[in-house]
Amino acid sequence: MPISGMTGFGRAEGALGAWTWAVEARSVNGRNLETRFRGPPGFDGLERITREGAQARFQRGNITVGVQAKRSEGAGSVRINHDQIARYLAAGAVYVADGRAAAPRLDGLLALRGVIEADDTGLDPEAVAELEAAMGGSISLALDALLTSRRGEGASLAPVLNGQVTRIGELTEQAGDVAGGQPAALKARYEARLKELAGEAATPERILQEAAAMAIKADVREELDRLAGHVAAAREHLAADGAVGRKLDFLTQEFMREANTLCSKSTLPALTTLGLDLKATIEQFREQVQNVE
């Protein structure tokens, strides 16, 4: 299975008897898998279905699933929430008493939020279970559509990520070629500086000894070898099955660590330039990796 992104959208609709519903599933980036659910009251089993469905399909990302359900007119009944009316009357009593407001009319009270409620209490447990099973099927379809959407994002990311890894590999090879000239450059620089300060006291043996010590400190072969190893590992992860986002994120940190050390050890402007190009490419790679599951 190719890499998957973490951003996507899926939708499904369904109907059973007097009920119709629509399910929307959305996903954005996240370090771990987090699932949020919003659904109609009275169907408590839908949240469990949603969480289990998300866990079966995804490993990372913030998933939001919403179910909007509607019962056809005449199929259910409505009731008046007398407690809510009492609360509204109590809240406005002081304004009516001192003449700042007129006594409320019934039609005005009935228009207030929470006074008229749909009464679906007539549904028996078997009917609720049947509806939940049907809505659960639509949730599964929406999650499947979300999975397809996220894989589509992954398909778009794959060539970008592979191209950046290839560029990191190319810069690493170029840095290796340039770094081979550091010992000679260090020796020439140290020799010129020592002769300027010590004159005839600057013996060839001393120059060679000091230049060798400086070359050891400036040796970047280990950093280049590790960078090459990280490039190979990144290519393996990008070609592997399953969620690889965390592994790529870790590799990005290792890439940057080696590039920083390379720059700090560099004594040649050309090598420093390559190190800075490496860091810029690695940062671009890091930004794209944040979108990978």
C-alpha cells in the first residue's frame, strides 16, 4: 500500500423507513489518532462504531465524523418542554413586573429555543438497533471514502518526497567530493599563517603535524556516511507499506543533525554552501513529512 496523507473528506447518505441521514468524515494532520463524533441523540452506539471504524483504517490524524439524521414529518411527534418554558418565564418575570417588558405571548414562548422538541421516544430498542446498524453502514462508507481521499493525497506527496530525498542524496555526494579538498586547504592556510607569524621557525614537520590535527577535527566523512545511510532508509520507508510518517519525521531530525555538524566542520566556502543547501532541502522535506500518516 502506498503512503497515505492525513487530510481528506468522505461522505455517505442512507435511509431506512421514515429516517434519512448523511454522514461526513473529515481528517486533518495529527501526531496521533484522535476521533471526534457528533450524532443524533438517542443513538449512542454510533460513536463506538465510528471509533472502531477509524482505528481499523487509520493510525494518525484528527478525524471528525458527523451524522445528521432526520425523521420524516408525521412519522414522529413533538412535545412541549414545560420546564424550559418555566425557566424563560422566571428569567423575564422581573422585567414584566417593573413594566420594562410586556407579558410574553404563547406563540412567542413556543418559538424560543428548546421549547418544542421532537419526541422520538416511541422507538423501541429493536428499531433503534436496526437504525444504528444502517447508519453504521453509512459511517463505514464515509470512512472508506475518507481513506481513499487520504491515499490520494499520499499519491500526490510521494513524488515530491522522493524528489527531495534524491536531492539530499545528490548534495551529500557533492559534499563528499568537495570535502576531499579540505586537508590540503587546511595545510596551505596553516602554513601561510604560521610563516607569517614565525618566519623561518615554521618547519615543514610542525606544519604537517598541526595541519593533520586540524584535518582530523574537520573530517566530515562520518557525517556524510550517516547522511547516505539516512537517504537509503528514507527511500525504503517511502516504498514500504503502512504508516511511515513517524519514521520519516525521526529521519528528518537525523538529517538535520548531520547537516548542522557538516556546516560547523566546514572550512571551505563551497562545502558550507552545500551544507546550507542540504539544510534548506531537509527543511522542505520536513514540512511535507508532516502530512504523511
